[in-house]
Amino acid sequence: MINGTSGQMWAPFMTPETSLEFYSPEACRSMTLIYKESGTFEGIPTYRFVAPSTLFANGSVYPPNQGFCPCLESGIQNISTCRF
């Protein structure tokens, strides 16, 4: 299932409890970023979101990723079926 946006913009007034969902055509899947830390940029408050450690974990480590081929080592994903 495709979840999220194209990743170019999100709604204003987000909070650290918000997760960012987007679809990555390069990775052939939806991805979710999670809050890591707050900061500022030129006086503007910011939130930093990062990929969770489970993003590219294989299906035996993180069962929700089983549909992306549990046969590979964690950290890699076979995208040949949708890119070539």
C-alpha cells in the first residue's frame, strides 16, 4: 500500500508526536520518518525527523517488512522488480 505524500511538503504546525510518511519511487515503497530532536534555523524552530532503524530491516527482524523480501540481510532491499 502507498502511504504519505511525495515528500516535498507537509502540513504546518507539526509536533514531535507526528510521524512523516512519504512515498519514495527510488526505494519503491512508502517510508515513515520519526522525530529525533528540536533545533532552530535562523531563529525559526525546527524538528529533525530521521529514518527508524527498522526501515530496511528484513522480515525476520521486523515482520511488517516481510513483503519486501525477508531473504535479504537487514539494511538492503531488492528494488529490481519495480525499477528495471
